[in-house]
Amino acid sequence: MATALARARPDHETRVTGAHHEALRLWLRLITCTTLIERAVRRRLRDRFSITLARFDLLAQLERAPSGLRMGELSRRLMVTNGNVTGLVAQLCAEGMVERLPVPADRRAHVVRLTADGRRAFGAMAAEHERWIVELAGGLEGPERRRLYALLGELKASVRAREPRGGGR
């Protein structure tokens, strides 16, 4: 049954066998779970709010920084190019969700922040997003979720300890 399902719906784990190292199988399982959740969230954001995940992520960063963020900082936080951020900000400005303000001390720089309408709209999206994540993780009981969270914390610490200084956020 699982093999037939994998053929019908291929994912990162489709070609993995018991002969592959356990660490590789774990990594591919993590990627598969992330991809499945992200795909569901993307679809729901599009269907419910007519917004992309990239735009939602940008709004989320601004929500965490009420006084706003410089464009370069937004690029770093979102891990995308300045050009991508410029395009997203232009769209969101046109919709009245964010505003670009010049930085008085640096004529080349701008700060982007949520407008009041953007804050209200994002609040509704964020609440719905949280409900979706809770639903998607609903197959795990509370103790299982907490244990998985703890194990992933250990994995995160292990990976960070093995990376050169400054490797990762």
C-alpha cells in the first residue's frame, strides 16, 4: 500500500530504501514533511486570502518589527534577493498593506512597515495560518508533538555544533 501510494504521489522519499543510511532517510522525511505542509499552506493562503506565501512571510517579518525594517534587512530575514523584496514591497504598497518611508540619515535607504490596514489583514491571516498548522499536525497527540519538538531541537543543536561559525540562523 505505501509503495503504491509513493508511486502515485512521488515525494523526496520515493526512491529511498532500507539500504540508504538512516540519517539520509531522516533528512528526506523532514524535507517531505516540510514540503507537504508548505504546499497546503500555500494553497490555503491563495484560496482564502489571494496572497502568496512569499508575501505572507514578508508581512510576518514586518509584524515582528512594528517600527519597520530596511529593505536589506528584509532581504536577509527572508533569505531572498533585494530585487525580490523590492517587487513584493511594491505590490503590497499598491494594495495599501505596507508603506515605504525614507530614512532621514541615509537618502538611499527606506524602511518598510505595515500600515494599519496591513496589520489588521495580517492579523486575520496569521490567526487562520495558526489554525491550519494545528490542523495539519493533528495526527500527532500532544505528548508526541512535544517529543518530536524536543528531538528536532536536539537535531538542530547537533547540526549547529557541526557547522563552521556563523553557519545558519
